[in-house]
Amino acid sequence: MATRHICFATCAPGIEPLLHSELRGLQLAKIERQVGGCYFEALPEDIWRANLCLRTAVRVLLRLSRFEARTGEQLYENVQEIDWSIFVKPGGTLRVDAKVKDSELDHSNFVEQRVKDAVVDQFMDKFGERPSVDKDEPDLRIAIHIFRDRVTLQVDTSGHSLHRRGWRKAQGFAPLAETLAAAIVMSTHWNYKAPLIDPFCGSGTLLIEAGLLATNTAPGLFRKRFGFQLWDGHNKEGFEHLKDRLRKEIRPLGKTRLIGNDLEAGRLQDVEDNAEIAGFSDNIQLESGNATEFDFKPGWNACVVTNPPYGERIGDVRDLMPVYRAFGERLRDRGQGYEVAIFSGNTDLASQLSMKFLRSLPLKNGAIECEILQGVIPETSKD
Ligand SMILES: C[S@@+](CC[C@H](N)C(=O)[O-])C[C@H]1O[C@@H](n2cnc3c(N)ncnc32)[C@H](O)[C@@H]1O
């Protein structure tokens, strides 16, 4: 019987409940929620599925070993017990990332260096050639976690971050991470039939991720490469077969409209290009104008998902106050019965919307504390 591996899918802190329910949807075994991700157990095909299908995960790490180490030597010896030639070629590239807490080995740089030495020394002994370090696009990422002298040694099965789906032709300006955009859409009760509107759409990340969700498209199908594809013994045929199966599970979007608007008309071409690659350009409807004047049609019962600019400098914030105020007013006036999910990184700005939200999901976007504000525009808000 094939061995099940212990894996850890990472996500932005705050998104764990959504990731947990995605893993349950994939019927994976022994799912356990932690801060910053979820553990689960997986056969090789489950690892492929997780990488192809998860929308909110950033990486899927596979545990190679767990051991105690209080010194660099103990760490080095344990790392050398793994046969690294399975994961990277002698002429390939690698990178090591360490997180250390409450341990004798308390310098992550030192830990990264020792782990790298253990790996490359093994290659020199065996092949007389060694992989080099590449911080940006390595073939292999090794993730080390040390907590109270207990070391967890993992390899990254994803390779690049899973937010790099492969559907983005145009980068746009300050696009939302795809994993985060998926989380925002998934935090709503959107029924995939009502129009979904992003009045500040930029490059359309929310619209595209919403379309992928509604069509049951595995977001990883657009990607050219995952880390595990470079490993020795990777079953290419089996993987292609799985991708074919997932392609067959894609559902048409029907008449559902994904409506985008942005003040800058130039941004809308990006949305069209991205939607074309994602496969549902016919469902995309785009407008250029001020979101504060957007024609929300009463009675649509639409779902508004958006990430208005939240400004990083104080001047920007001051300029944005009236935009938020007017946008909130417009929504309350014309969008009665609509569900809204607004991604905000500034509570002062969000308060200008003057809306009562039912739920706030705090999360981190890089270093910025953000929140997804969710609610329904009440029918009687004008009284
Ligand atoms: C934070 S970006 C949105 C990024 C987008 N979610 C993406 O992933 O590409 C905010 C967008 O709002 C647009 N914008 C700024 N003020 C606006 C306004 N008053 N009405 C409509 N769009 C506006 C900007 O042009 C920008 O594209």
C-alpha cells in the first residue's frame, strides 16, 4: 500500500477556516487546523490534487522527517539522512527557509546555512557537483521549522507560490493576490447565478477567481509547473490523467455576469486579457467610471466583492475618505438586498462606508492588517 505523507498547506493568517473547508471538500485525511495553515495526510495523487485545486493555499509542504536538534551538528547529521537527489539535480538550484522559536538553535540564518551545507555536501560526496542557491526561482525549496528544539524538515511540493495561477497575462497595478481574492469570494454566499460586481476591479483578480470558483475550474490547471514535477520518479502520465479529469469537471458559467468597473479605462483591457485565458470572457461585462456613481440595479440581488484603494500614505487616505463615503451611500441607496464583501486595509476608511457589517474576517496581507467586511445591504436602510 502506498504511504500517506504528512503535509502542511500554508495560507495567509486568518484564512485557515476557508482552507480547512477546502481540504475537507477534497476529502483529504486527518485535516488539522493550525495558525497559518492546515495539516493533512496525503498519497502522492492527493498532493497533486491539493496543488491543482486549492484556491486559498499558498504552498503545500511535505514532511520528510522530524527530529530533535540542539546543535548545528545534530541538525546537519539529520538533514544528511535524506536522499536529496530525489528532489533536485546536482546542477539544479535550491533555497532553504527556516523559522525558529523557543529553541537552542535560535538564528534562522545559521539554520538555513547548516541545512544548505548538509544538502550540498551530500551532492559533492556523491556526484562531485552541487546545486547552487537561487533565492527567486529555485527548483527546490526546503522549509525548516524548529520549535522547542524539535525540527520539522519539509520540502515544498508547489515550487512557486500557488497564487501564481498562470491565468494572469496582465499584472495591473497593485493586484490582489489570487489566493486572497479567492478567499474573499469564498467568504460570501454568492450562488454563482446572481451578478457578481467589482466596482474597483483593477486587473480583475476578484472577477477571475469568482469565475474559476463558479465554473469549478481547478485554479492550478493554468500553471506550467509545480515543484513535484521535477522530482525523481514523478508519474507524468498519472498527473496528466488527473488534469484531464479535472478539466472534464469544469461547468459552464451560463448567463452569470461578472461585472467589473474601474475609474481608469486602461485597466479594463487587462481584465479582458485575463478572462480570455481563464476561459469565460463572454461572461465579463466591463465599464469605466467612478464607483461612487456605479449603476447598481435595484432588484438584482447581486454580490459585490471589492478591494477599493486604501492608500498607504496619509495624504492618500484623506483623499479617499469622500470616495468611501460616497460609495457607501451609493450602495445603501441602490444596492438594497445585495450581499457585500469589502477587503479593507484601513479601518478609518472602512468606517466612512457607514455600513453595518455582519462579520469581519481579520487577515494579513503581507505586513498589513486587513479585514474582509461582510454584510447585506438592508432593504429599509433609507428610513
Ligand atoms: C486596490 S486596486 C484594485 C486591485 C484589483 N482588486 C486587482 O486585483 O487588480 C483599486 C482600483 O480602484 C481603482 N479606483 C480608484 N478610485 C476609483 C473610483 N473612484 N472609482 C472606480 N475605481 C477606482 C483604481 O484604478 C484601482 O484599479
